[in-house]
Amino acid sequence: MRVVLLGPPGAGKGTQAQIIAAKVGVPAISTGDIFRANVSGQTELGRKAKTYMDAGDLVPDEITVAMVKDRLAEPDAKAGFLLDGFPRTIAQAEQLRESLAELGHRLDCVLELVVDQEELVRRLSGRRMLVDGQMVQRDDDKPETVRHRLEVYREQTAPVAGFYEGEGLLSRIDAIGEVEEVTARALAACGADDTGQPTSD
């Protein structure tokens, strides 16, 4: 199974990515992990990416896509994968489609975790971390900052959902409820049961 997982900050994407990938027996691949592996491994792509990152600039699509393509060509991803955090733009989505075609693959489904904005603000602004023995709120979890992050997501990444809807691949998943319930909805949308096995037609 080849899956892309979309969703705004606070939708539970990281949690669901790990659970769904484990159930269907494919690696959960995040762009953050790919970047870290390339930079720490000092690959050619990693060195290129680091020059942009050190300057505080966004890494160009072609470098990001090349890193993802290399990762998807590794043996553990031959039978499938779950991509978390990529693609973030329509251009990346189109390049991913071309890269997969070159590898002889295509996506099976795209899942978008859907949570209303007020619930996302509540979840994210409710997070705390321990600093000097006190529970404090992170600066990027303050309600006004959270709303801005969600606005950025809507402007930049939400159009990707529309792209995949046009391709007939998108399933929107209600991401409110127990973790297991959300996982079951996501698996069902991809044609699998609660254990990750394909459901018969």
C-alpha cells in the first residue's frame, strides 16, 4: 500500500502515521527524518539542503523531491510506504507522481485528517512542557500563534488535498475521537480492515 497522509498541525498525523504504517506493514516516512538522514550522512543532497537550511531558506522542491525519491527506492519501501509531511505543495505532488511512475508505482490512497479549527487550537494551545520544574506553554503553542500556523497550512498545503481529490485518490477522515477509531476510519478508506489486511470487494 502506498499512502500519503495529510492534515493540519494538531490533527494527530504523526501518531496515525506510525500506527497505520505498522498495521499495513510499510515504513512511515517523514520528510523530517529524510532531511536529518541526508544531512547527518553528508550525502550530496544533504550537503545541498544544508546550505539552504543554514541560510534560513526553504530547501528547493527539486532537492526535497530527489531525497524522497531516493528514500522510496530503498528496499523496505518496495512493497509500499506511508508518506507523512510530503507533498506540501501541488508542484511537489506532481513531481511525486512522476517519480513514482519512474519507479513503476503509483499512490493507492491519500488520507486527509480533518479536525475543525477550534478543536485544533484547543489541542495545540493545551500542550505544556516542563521547564525548570514548571509546566509552561511553548511560544508556538499560544492560541494566536496556533491560528497563524493553521492559516499557513490552509494557504500552502490544503490545496494539495484538492489536487488529490481531482485525481480521485482523496479520502477525508474525521480525526476527532479515540485514536483507534480514527485509525479504523483511515484503514477502511484505504480498503483495509482494523488489522491492516485488505478487505475483499
